[in-house]
Amino acid sequence: MRARDVMSSPVVTATPATAVKDAAGLLASHGFTTLPVVSEDGKLVGVVTEADIVRDRFPRDARFRHLHTADAPPPNIVADVMTSPATSVDAGTDVVDLVSTMLDDGIRALPVVHGDELLGIITRGDLVRLLTRDDEVLATDLRHRLELYGDPTRWTVTVHNGTATITDELNDPTDHHVAEVLATSIPGITSAHVNHRRDH
């Protein structure tokens, strides 16, 4: 499974000239944690996160302000608060690798790019939702892919807790490998096992 298979697209974005208040509104209204920031020609130039938005945004309580040095006015546009350059992944990145990037770097959302052109975005929430896809829906998707590959009567498919079991009437190692590849390319299937019916 690749980034292109699980990304959300099109993407809600900001530009460097977007007002911080407007970027905050986009995050709040959509329930996002991160907005990609793009140039006028759609190139990824950064990201603006919830943390970027709230940092130094709130004034001290006026009743106690005299106890502290004066705060500078907060920046008004995204260009002055965004994180740049943004960590991103290529559309062909394996999902295992992008999950590692998210976890190792503490990132909650990753823009997906081709070169520096923004194609989509993947969030931790997107990945969690994939793991909740109904087993029968996954099995139906897999049966359809196997039917396109070859004789639909030769395959028996079950999915339990995201694990696909494929039983083949024929004993062809190449076809078994293809069946496993097809299964594990379906978002929500976490592993796959292929058996020859005479093996049982």
C-alpha cells in the first residue's frame, strides 16, 4: 500500500499570505490539526499546525501584565508562523515508511507530494479509520480484484480482523504471490495468507 492509496485529496490549504485568524478558522471548522501551505502555483512551501497558530497568540491577563515584560504583537499572516520546509512524503512511499516517519518525528499529518506539487494529505486519523473498515467490505473488495485478475470461481476469500485468507483451487505460486500483493494493497487489510485448497 502506497501513500497515494490512502491520502485524502483535494486538500484544504492556506497560502503564506493567509491571515492567521483565517487559518485558525479552517483548522477549527474542519477538525484538522495541520494545513499545508502552498504557493500560488500549488507548490508545497510549509505547513501550519495548531501549535503554530496558538504559539504566542494569547495576551497575558491585563490585571497582572505589569509583572512581566511587554509582549510583542503576534504575527498576522501564515508566512510568519508556518513550519518550513514541511516534512512530506512522495505519493509512492510505502505506508509502513510513512507511519514510521509520523511516529518517529511526532507528526500528526503528512502532505503527499510529487516533486514539490501537493497531491494530498494523510493524517493519523485517516490511518486509524482504515483499520476500522468492515471485514466483509474488505473481502468484497478483494474478491473483485481477484475476479479482474483471473477466473472468479477459483478463489475463496474471508477476512477476519483485517487478515485476509485466500484459498485457491489451483496451485500456482506466481498467482498466489499476486493474490497476496492484491490483498495487501487494499486499505484496511493488514496481512494476507494464500492457500491451495488441496493443502487442507
